[in-house]
Amino acid sequence: MNLDPYRNETPPRREELPGGAVLLTAPLPTATAVTLGVWLRRGSQEEPPALGGISHFLEHMVFKGTVRRSAYDLAAGFDAIGAAVDAFTTKDLVAFTVKVLPEYFNIAADLLAEMLLEPAFAPDLTALEQDVVCEEIQEALDTPEDRLHDAFASRIYGTHPRGRPILGTPALVRSYGPDVLRVQHARLFSAPNLVVSLAGNVSPADRDRVAALFGGAGVGSGAPLVAPATGSSAARAAAYVDPALDLDSEGDPLRLDLHSPILQAYFEAGNLGVSFGHADRLAIYLMVNVLGGGMSSRIFQSVREREGLAYTIYNYHDMGRDTGLVSCSGSCSPEKLPRLEEVLRLEYRRLLADGIPAAELDSNKAQLKSQLIFSLDGVSNQMYRSARNEIYYGRFVPVAELVDGIDKVDNEQLMRCANTWFDPDRLLFAVHGPAEGEDADDDDDDDYDGED
């Protein structure tokens, strides 16, 4: 009897198409759907400063019509076949996905290919979408945790391009006219920069269809993005500074404060971390889980369950191609923040002093292994795994390899990582909350008459 069926995992079929795009096919004959993803190997991290946010803006603009179809025609076409369409931009990549019933796959694939490879970039719709993305930027600035994270990442990463916001700035976005978009689209959507991932109830004809659609994709060579030959864009890139951000160079370099008239104090406490190719990657996964992953994790138990200091608190990691960060994040009432920070640092110090008992380490290994094995379920997960493995590692990484790697992590490696990246005396502690003495909760509560 096979007690570890995940060890029989079949890797996706990998092939390089004539134009240079990589096609990954993971057939799942018992699945009820097919998922197609088209991924760009580069994200916002690869943008020069004068093109900040261009990848995200292009993600928006390909939905705004092609040389043959309007934006409405594209939307109606996907809706007519019940397709679930998604797109997102990260610092490492850009992705476009569609999930559809097998009988509608040809229509979905044709629509997605046309949308991505033949965008019209009409001037009127470009101007309209500039307004939309600027609204998105404003929304992010109005979202306390998003605003804090951008400031936190900027301070942690310093001059590294990973510290810049994915969305760019309003001034930069408004500078991206059709001519700029066409040039950068030819670079980003060129065949060598494409990973096409197909999973689910896939037939040989489906594979052939996708290969034909993306086999000669783009005319570029995957060259880096190049900023327009003008000094004004570079000036715009440096022009926007959050007016609420305390950047006093004479202050504590391990403190960062933003102030807004909000009720909660949002915080991040973290440090530089590792890249997704680093030898300590799996140990970092375990450390993050031990501190603030599951409901039994140390930070969750001490801050929320024992002292009731916060509703939301968790640890996380962000791993990029050449660097990363680790952080504990959450929110609480401003008056509770000093105690919360004290408890957080006490838990970090206790970890460094006492280590991790064997039973706790085994429990956290079981949690991570379960999460990895669960990721085998579902056509979308398989499509995502194939593409991310190709982009991040240049090969398919079997779940069994990761499970074995987690089992090999020992306390010695964990404590070395703890002392390197989780030293409580070297954490940047960033807060976004009301200014001292500011009463954000001034809403005439005393006048409430008991009626809604």
C-alpha cells in the first residue's frame, strides 16, 4: 500500500515553442475544468524608476480592447462561456488566467491570446484607464495596511527596486501614453518572456491550440524595459513622497511612523530575509510558522489568545529573486501598541534563548507539509505550481522534494536563522496610526439613541 501518494506526482510536460515561449501541460483527466495561464517572467522589480508601475498598467490595458474587439466584446465573450478570468502583477511576475469548462476551451484560449498579443491601446481608453489606476493608487493610500507595507518595504529594501510600489505613482501612470505602452508591451510580452501553463481536463487538441496561439508570440527578445528618452519621467518617479511619512534622518533608524486619522494602529516588525533560491528558504518557512503561522503559533497565542491585544496578527515572508523580508504584521488599538510590541519582542527573545522543543518543531513541520500536499488539489493550483516553478527555479520542483527538505531542517539551522533574521534588537518597527493626542473616534457616540 502506498502511504505517500504525492510521491507519484507526474511533472508537467515542458516544451519550448518556436518563438521561445515555454509551454507547460499538466493533464488531469478526471478534472471538470481546464485552466490556462499566461505568465510574464518579469514583474515590477525589473522596471527602471522612470517606468514604475508600467507592468501593472499594461496588465490593465490589455483588457481594454484589441485591434478587432472592444473591451466590452472581450468581457462579454468571456462571460458568454462562463469563464473565470483573473490577472495580477507582483514584484516578480505578471499573470493572466482563465478557467473554463472543457467544451468552451477553444473560445477562451482564442480570446485570451488575442487580448494579450494584439491590444489596441486606443488613446481615449488609455486616458480612461489612467484615471482608473490612479483611483486604485488612491484606494491603496486609503488602506492603512497597504500604505504601511509600502513604506515598510521601502525602508527595508532601501535602494533595491523591490522597495518600490507595484502600482507606481499617479504622475508616472499618467505619462504612459499609447506609444510608450506599445514599446514596453513588445518587450514584456515577447515570446522568451512568456510561460504558458495549461492544466486540467486537457486534450491533445487543446495543447495544439495553445501552441499555435503562442508559438510565435511577440517579436521582441525579452529585452529589459527601457525608459522613455526624457528627463521628465525620472523627475516624476522621485517626486511623490507620502506626506504622512516620518523620514527624520536624526530619528531611530529602526522606527518608522505614519500618521492618519484612523482608529487602529497598524504595525509591521521585520527585517531583511532571503531569496526564494536561498539554502535557508525552508527553514525560514518553518520559523515564520512557529512564530505566527497557525492558531497555536507563539505570537498568535501570546498576543491574541492570552492577552487580547489584537484581532489580526500574523508572521509572513516575502521572497524575491535576490532578496526578501520577514515580518510580523497586524493591528490593535493605539493604547495597546506598547504592550503588544513588548510581548512580540519577548517572544522573539524567548525563541533565541530557549530554542524550539522537538514536539513543537514536529507540529510545525506537519503543518507545512500538509499545506504543500494540499496544493496538489485543483486544476488552478496545478497550473499555478507549474508556472511558478518554471519562473522561480527553472524546473519543476516535486512536492516530495519539498517535504523531504522540510524534514531535514534541524534545530541548529533554525537557531542560526533565528539569530540572523529574527533578532528582536534589529527589527524595523513600523506603525501607521493616529498621531499622539489625536482622537480618531470622534463620531458623537454619546448621541446614539439606540435606533438604527
